Amino acid sequence: MADPNKVDPIHQFQITDIVSFGDGGISFTNSALFMVLTVGLIAAYLILSTQKRALVPNRVQLVSEMLYEFVAKMVSDSAGKAGMKFFPFVFSLFMFVLVANMFGMIPFFFTVTSHIIITFALAMLVFAVVIIYGFWKNGFKFLKLFVPSGVPAYVLPIVVPIEFVSFLSRPISLSVRLFANILAGHITLKVFAGFIVTLGGLGFLGWLGALLPLIMTVAITALEFLVAALQAYVFAVLTSMYINDAIHPGH
């Protein structure tokens, strides 16, 4: 009989303590471990790939340069040249989400972006940067973000609250989009993989019936790799667009 934990699609998201410190409830969890591993892998790769820069780059250096150019173009297109001062911030977010998502595709690894608390924390970080820089650079002119240009004055009492609520909903939509896509994809993948295990225990006919779930599992796995990369891109490009609003609050 199959282990229920191996079939249960929700068990993979359970946060467990690895090390507890004292009686204060402080602990080092599997989620914290994979966040540390994510940051460590990114730092190690970028340092090693750029340590011996060559005019003709090797494959490792080439990938680093392609990632750099990809994010730099994204920020420049979305926020203009003035937005390039935020390139390190956007690049860090992009790499963290990308590597964390890819870690989640490895069997028995933990997917930190499948938890809303992680994605919401990242979204609130973006939100805080936008608000702080927006007021620091523009003062109260930053509030022009809620007053679209060309709108008649008599319509503003309706439009301004809508713009304000839309602005406040940004961290929610930014975090939920990433969380929901990763969570749904991993659950779907686990469900079809569970069908293979369940049907495989029914003998020869069961294995024949497991062919369809097997094909679906392979297809969904390929799709999940695409979604993992796409969600990192979406998170970064939306961050760049929000930063553009802080730089240029006028519509």
C-alpha cells in the first residue's frame, strides 16, 4: 500500500522544524533552509561565473551575462533609464524567484514560493520601495499617481478612490499571482503522479491504466518548468512597472 504522504498533494507544502532554539519558539525550518540555499546558490554562481571575466566568455559566464542583459533590458523598457538605479533590486528579486521556483521542481525539495507568506513579503518589499522612493523623489506630487491626467474634475471623486484601491491591491495581486500559480501547478503534478502510484498497485491492468497519468505528469512537468521561469519574469516586470510609477507618478 502506498504511503499516504507520498500521494497526498498537500503534504509537500508542510513546513517542518529542522532545528529549534531555546524555548522561545524560534526554529530553523525547511522553508528557511531552502531560502538560504537559494540565496547561497545565486551568490556562488554569480561570483564564480564573473570571477575570471574573459573577452570571449565560457558557457557559465555567458549565462550570467545573458541574465544580466535580460533583466537590464526589462528594467530599461519598463522604467526608463532612471529606473536602472533599481536594477540590482529587480535582478535580485528575479533571481530569487527563479531559483526558488526551480528548486521546487526537484523531487523532495521544498518550494518556498508556494507559501503566500513568502510571496506577500516579497510583494510588500516592492510596495515599500515604491512608496518610500516615490515620496522621497516627488514629495506630495507622488499623489498625482491617483489623479489620471485629462480626467474632468467632476469625475475625480469617483476615479481617485478607484485608483487608490487599485494601488493598494498591487501587493495582493503580485503575491497571489506567484503563489497561486506555483501552488496549483505542484498540486496538479502531485495528483497525476499519485494516480500512477495508485494504479500501479493494481497489477498489470493498473499499469496500463497508469500510462495516461504518466504522460500527463511528463507534460505537466515540462509546463511547470515554463511556469516557474515565466512567473519570475512576470514578478520582475511588474516590479519594474511599479517602480516606474514611483519615478514618473504622472499618467
